[in-house]
Amino acid sequence: MNSSLILSNILNPPVLFFFLGMLAIFLQSDLEIPQPLPKLFSLYLLLAIGFKGGYEITESGINPEIAITLFAAILMASAVPVYSFFILKVKLDAYNAAAIAATYGSISAVTFITAQSFLKILNISSGGHMVAALALMESPAIIVGILLVRLFAPPKENQKGEFSWSEVLREAFLNGSVFLLIGSVIIGTLTGERGWDKLHPFTQEIFYGVLAFFLLDMGMVAARRIKDMRKTGSFLIAFSILMPVANAIFGIIIAKLIGMSAGNALLFAVLCASASYIAVPAAMRMTVPEANPSLYVSMALALTFPFNIIIGIPLYFNIIKAIGV
């Protein structure tokens, strides 16, 4: 792998702020970010990428290539939890296996944004419809995870009568992150160039500054979670690194088969490789309370997320170049 790509990715300011946040925890600094702000940063990032995606869909229009890409996104978001579940089931009970599988079937919007930043450094373009793919990949994993619990968990521990499909579907499609992202895509599509011109200073000019602040907080959160990894054991630590790489390779093969550009292929691979640490954990805590959050949150946040933004993104891009996508 080209080490200069890794170095270039690490020296990206938002990524460096992620390390600064981790360093603050390791050195026991008294650095703190007031808790309402990370939530605001998260909402801003979702609004900005959704609005930009909607605008770019308006500019490019919907064609067969975009339709196939969106279908492939839904397919991967549904398939990853299934095969992940059966791998995890070798060592774990059905509750924890389903919760972790759903976590890895869904996506990380911040990893996606970091990959966009990586492409920008290399002057490689990508399609706005990839944001729509991101939005579509958030929810299927939650539904598949719940189905796996219903099918494979012991019936007597399944809490019959307390399960509500309406609540599951509500959490899958109407949780705040998904709702804002999809809504921003729709608004960006409806307002087109006129809306883009009006919101450009807000959605683009300050974007990377907000991302840097958000990753500073994520670095602090990830560092606090590292000690939880002692509970997961070597099997889950290996899963946290190897499964994203395998998912990215599957994504790259699909990208080549359907003729994606290199930029779109990288974003698709990153979506396949990333793991959710916001939407899915929120849904799993409500619908699968038997699963241990310290497992799936720690794996996604303390291992997979740093791996993807430091090594994964350059690694996936090298694979894409090597197979000629």
C-alpha cells in the first residue's frame, strides 16, 4: 500500500483533531466539549451532506447507473448483517450477535465525510447520489438485526407481547439522524441551484471546521471506550478490523461490476466497511435490551472507526486502483 496516501490522510486536519481528542484523554487533560455541542455538530454535518447530495442529484438527474447504485447500497446494507450474524454466532448468543451484525450492516456518516475529504485532497470527484446511498443504508440493518433476533433467539427469552414492529420501524426510518438526512436530501433536490446559492456559505464554507470539532469530540469518546475493549476478547477485536476490510472488498467488487467511477467506488466501499455508533446502538438498546452495548459501541467506535479513517480509506483506494475500477 502507498504509505504516502496513509500519511496524507492522517495529516488531514479533521483526522489530526481526532488524535488530539484521544491524546487529551490519555494525558488526562481537563479539555471538555459542552455536551449539547457534539449533538449540534452531528446535526449540522447530516444537514450539510444531505443538502449537498440533494443538490447534486438535481444537477446530475436520476439515470440507470444511479438507480443501480442505490439498489446495490440497499442490498449490501441488508446482506452484511446476515453473514456477519452467522460468523458472530460461533462465539456469541443471538442477542449480541444480532446487535453487532446490525451495527456493521449500517454506516458511519463521519467516516463517509472523511472519505469525501480524502477524495478532495486527491482532486477526485464523486457523485452527489452517494449521499442518497448513505441515507438508504442507515435503516435496513436495524430491521434485519431485529428479524435475526426474532428468528434465532430462544423463544422464552424473546419477550413476546412487548415487541412492537411499529416502534422498530419508527426507530429505523424516523430516528433523528435518518429523518434529518433524508429530509435534507429532499430539500436540496427541491430547491436546486437557487437553494444551493443561498445556503452555500452555511453548508460548505464552515463544513470542515465543524467536522474538525466533531472529530475532536469523537477522539475523546473513542479514547474513553478503549478500556472497554478488554471485555470483547480477541475474536471481537479481530472481527472489528477484518470484517470492515472484507465488506469493503465486496463493495469494491460490486462497484467494478456496475461500473462506478473511482471516487464513487471509494465512497461505496467506505459505506460497506463502516459501522454505526449512533442510530443502530439507539435502536438496539430499545429493541434488543439483552445485548451488551459495551460490545457493539466499543467495537464500532474504538476500533473500526479509527481503523477506517487512518488505514482503511487509503487501503480501499489502493485496492480500487489495483483492480482498475
